[in-house]
Amino acid sequence: MPSGFVLCADDFALTEGVSRSILALIEAGKLSAAGAMTNRPHWATFAADFGALAQKADLGLHLNLTCAAPLGAMPRLAPGGEFPALRDLARAAATSLVARREIAAEIGRQLDAFEDRLGRPPDFIDGHQHVHVLPGVRRGLLDAVASRYAAGSVYLRDPADSAAAIRARGVAVGKAMTIAALALGFRGAALRRGIPVNRGFSGVVPFDPARDFGADLARFLLRPGPGHLVMCHPGFIDDELARLDPVIATRPIEHAVLAAFVPAGLAMVRFAQLR
């Protein structure tokens, strides 16, 4: 039976407001992991504060291939200097060798940006809009992790769970099932390379501010996997967020709930404590 779970915030460095929210929650002991978007300008501003919390939480790369600008030229995928939408990224990654080469190069650049600022590898890697599991992206990511890091030292997020567990929680069931289907085969591919992954995943929400996020958070701990990971998206709203991301109104709601959150039954832990 599982005894703990990882609670991971996405989108650090997306904006100042999102970054400050996540820093505050880690400092208060309300998160056990957070992933950073190292292609964003705020990474340079907040990386030192982020790195200073390494004893409190796992600090990872939130691979970004769909929001704002890449760190290097991508003439096939981002000819105008901006990443494509998720659907266009998925299509290009599946059909274009040139696009896959550009993606692999950008993965390397975002990992370099993490290491340059923190002086060490990330504890884990996941993806904005789960891009890391897309066919055409996952191979480049697995190659990068296997070639750059010692076996077992960096873990990857598997955003899939069983249909039974997803239905039992009853939150954004269709969306969670779609993400699980997208990730089919990802876990096995990672494990064959000696790359650890979580075993159990929840946190998919409809981003509806009218919902009770506290109740949803409790549901995310139903039917936990033996190495369970729950994602979340806290943040403070600022003008930049409204320009960049469709997820706006729910972020301060999640922050407020997480700031008061006390897990019942399962302990919130870091990934190494799950193994």
C-alpha cells in the first residue's frame, strides 16, 4: 500500500505571479516538487530563489514547447519565433524529421538553462500540456536523459493512471483518460532506459473556478498508485498571465487551498521517499 505521494506544482517561471506563489508554497512546506519553464525570462530572475529551496522540494524542468518563445531558432516549428499550439506541435512531431530534430535541440537548450542557473541537473522532468509524452517528443527526451544523467538520478512524470482509478476520482474523467491514452507506452520506454517514473497520477482538472478545488484535491488521493504524483497549478494573477495562458482564474484558488492543505492518510513526500 502507498504511504506517500508527491505534490508537484507546474509552470514555475511562467510569470512573476505564478513564480512567487510556488516559492511561497514550497517555503511553507505545502509542495514537495515544482517544475520550471526555463525558456521564460522569469527563470533568470527567480532561479536563485528556486534553487535555494532544494532541501524542501524536488526541483525539475517543466519542458515547454507550446508557450511563448523557444531558447533557440526553430525554423520548422517556430518560424515566427513563437512555439506552435499543442495540436500543431503534435502533428509536426509525428510527421516531420526536421521538427523532431528541432525539438531534441530545444530539449537540450532547456536542460542547459536549468543546469546553468542551478549548477546541477533537475530532479525530474515533465512537460507543459504533457508535451513530453507526445510521439516525436518522448524519444528526444529519453535520449537526452539517458545520455546526460546517471541511471536513476532523474525521474520523469508519467501522466497516466488506470481507467478504474480515474473513474473512481470522478474529476475531469474524459480529459484524464485522453492524457492517459496519449502517454501509452511512455512508462515502459522510460523504464527500459533505467529512468524511474511515478506509478500513479492525478490532478487533471477542468480549470473551472466554480468547482471546489479542495474537494477535488481530496479526490486525487483516492485509489493512489504505489508511487503516486499529484500535479497542481497555483499562482497569483498578473497581466502577463492573462496574455500567455488560458488558465487564470483557478490559480489563486488553488494557491489558497494548497496553503491550508493538510493531507489525510498519505504523507506528502519527495520522489526518492516513494521508492
